[in-house]
Amino acid sequence: MLENFSLPVPNPPNVVVCHGFGCTYRTLIGLGPRDVKQLQKLMAGAKASPEAERHAIGAVYAWFEQRVAPEAGTAKAVARTSPRYMRDPEQFDCFDKTHNATELLALLEHFGLLHHHVIDVPQSRGVPILLQHTTAVIREKTSGQRWSVDGWTRSNGERPDIFPMEYWAAQN
């Protein structure tokens, strides 16, 4: 996915935040020691179980969107954007959200904060291109269960939908 959008491989603690649909706008954000401490704080209970880790990932995702919004100009991003928002730098499509979630997961992995999951290949559902919906994916290490990390269904700063992939794939 990163190659398709000519995006660099995540390079923590710097992240590229995509917005404006299809990564039309790319804002480089550097995260400092205070940000790393916040990531550690939000992930503190994640070691307890895979469920606790997924819950923590949701909290980190919500924090991350709020953290980068002032620099990226995305504080007013709304859920389930349609093509009428295309090229609007304040908004995200599902590809932007998938990229950003993958960058965030790479940050967590880089700082040793993922214990029960690994980053998996993003997945799409629906008719390719125009009616396609894509999400970031994590895979539970012990069970192999894959989970969506889908923020497109939520407005800026809200927890993403984290569902088993079978359930996510069956949604419209």
C-alpha cells in the first residue's frame, strides 16, 4: 500500500500523515519524548491480554489523531467521508486512514509496545476503486485472528472500529 502511494516506509519517530483523499496531502510530523511517554502510558495495560492490547490501540489511535490534527489541519475531519470531500485537506478517505493507522502501528512496534499483535496487510472490501473500502489490519500472534483497525467510520479523535476481519468484511 505504501508503495502504491509513493510513501516512505514508516521511520519512527517521524510519521507522514496522509489527508485530502488518496494521500493528496502529506504532513510530516515529528514525535518527541513527550509523545513517546504518552504512547507508553496509553499502552501500559496492553500486556495483560490481546483484548487489552486492542483496547489500548484504540485509545492510542484516538490520541494520535488529536495530536497530529493541529499540524495536519484535520481537527474537523468527519466520519465516512464521501467523494464530495475529495481534495479537502481537512478530511480523510479510507486510504488516508489506513495509511495513518499503519504508521501508528509501526510506531507502536518500533517502541516495543505491541506484544500480542503484529501488523498485517491492509484489506479491502467492495467494488475496486470507487466503492472499495480499505482498513489497516493487525493479526493476533497466538490465534492468528486478524482484526480491522478502521478509523474511517469515526470522526477525528474517536476510537476506530476494531473488529474481527470476518465481521468487518461482511459489512457494507
